[in-house]
Amino acid sequence: MVSFLDFEKPIAELESRIADLRETAQTGAVDIEGDVARLQAKADKLLHETYARLTPWQKTQVARHPERPHFKHYVAGLFEDFMPLAGDRAFADDQAIIGGLGRLGGRRVMVIGHEKGDDTASRLKHNFGMGKPEGYRKAIRLMELADRFGIPVVTLVDTSGAFPGVQAEERGQAEAIARSTEKCLELGVPMVAAVVGEGGSGGAVALAAANRVLMFEHAVYAVISPEGCASILWRTAEKASDAADAMRVTAADLHRLGVIDRIVPEPVGGAHRDPAAAIAALGGAIGEELDSLKALSRDDVRRARREKFLAIGTI
């Protein structure tokens, strides 16, 4: 059963009626297939129309949907022979950022990403995808390993931001994020990043300073959450919708501004409605981008990445 968002209530009502009719039909007392087909067509049309005109705030809600695929689902669906590599060799193993070696379509890659968890226990275990300094230092270690052996790096970004707790600050959160961003930029191997859900602040950029930045159709990417922006500008999070409009958080806006390179389409109704199709689409897009970069020398890879980021915001 799909969890419906607030703006999906009309769709939810139709699908509830369809479910009730199908349950009635199981008794064999009446033939309601015609009614079910008409309601299903109406629900499908409404779903298409709704998702064709989502506001930035509604896209933010979709990006945060609890049933949206997470890092572990992408690993299971795309990467063969995945071997997780743990720890930063200094403090601990942060479960909010996971990485390891695997194969994508036969290519050996180092895959790193945020894991939010999908139930109460796993969300607590993975700290809701909010990385701590040891998580970003683990990412640096894995990127260095990939660079040493000439292995491309793939990152999957899905975080509201790095963990802002006192202990994280005491262990050098800002420095770890900066070093991770620096490591992305200096890699001599191709790097492809994909914003698969929510890309928030430096906690996202630290894994997304890549040669190619992909973004799911209904993902969002911004320097701060809409609620955070609204709290600063209007002293209330209730203005989050207005903030999302002003911040240009959507894939379409960011592609137009040159912040991302490619939009990956999602199934109608969002990735959570058909995770397998969404995962397959992302895998195909990442594979194509890796193929486009494989002929570049180490110097060319660095130069192209540098030029890409220096060009953002220029006229």
C-alpha cells in the first residue's frame, strides 16, 4: 500500500474506492469490472496531471517520501559483487555514509552514498542519512583507494544535510566536509554523482563535486532546506513553500542553471511507486555517463571537472 502525500488526497480517494470495489467483487455477487476500469483510468489520469505540475514544495515532499528507494536498494538493484568497506581508520564507522567496491554493468566502481533507513530502527541506526565527520573521512579514504587503483567513483546523494550536533562539530565536521569536497575535485578518475532524493547543503556537495551530476526528476538539491530558509527569512517554517519556490530546488531549475548535467526521469507518481523502474533508469544513466568519460586522461578528468564548477553562475 502506497503512502499518500497531502497533495495526493484526491488520488488516494479514488484508489481507495477501487480497492473497495475489488474487495466486493471477490464475493462474486456482482460484476464491477467496468466500474473498476473507469475509476482506474480516472485515477491514472489524475496521477499524470498531478505529477506534471508539481510545485517545488511538492517535489520536496516527494523527494522525502519514506518509501522512496534508498542507498541499500540501489546497491541491491544495480551493483554486483558489492563489498562494503567500513570505517575512517581514525574514530568510527559512520552508518549514515556507506561505501564499497562493486560492479555496474561489468565496470568496477567505488560506490559511496547516504543511507537514510526505511523504518524507525534503521533510521536511528543510519542517523537519518546525516553524515558525521567520520562518515566524510570514510568517503575520502574510499575515494583515495579508488584513485590509487584507477577505479571510477559513483556517489548517491540523499541527505537533508550533515549532522549538526555538538559532538560532530567537536570532531571537525566543517573540515571533514571541506576535505571531502576537495578530494572529489582532485580525483584523477571519472566521478559521477546522482542526487536520488534530497540533496542538502555541504553534506550533499561533499559527495557531489563530480564530473557529471545527475538528478532524479523529483529530487531536490539546495544549500539549505526550504524550512530552514523560511525560518531565516520569515522567522517561520510555515513559509517553506514560498522558500522552495524562490530557491530553485528542482531538477529542471538546476539543469537550466548548469548546476546539474542530466535529469533522470522517474516513473509516474515518483520513484516510490515503481522502485525497480527508477533504479534501472538511474543505472542506465550512470553507465552512459561513465562511458562518456572513460577515454579521458587523468589530467583531462581533473581539468573537465574544474572547468565545470568554475563555469557555474557565469554568463
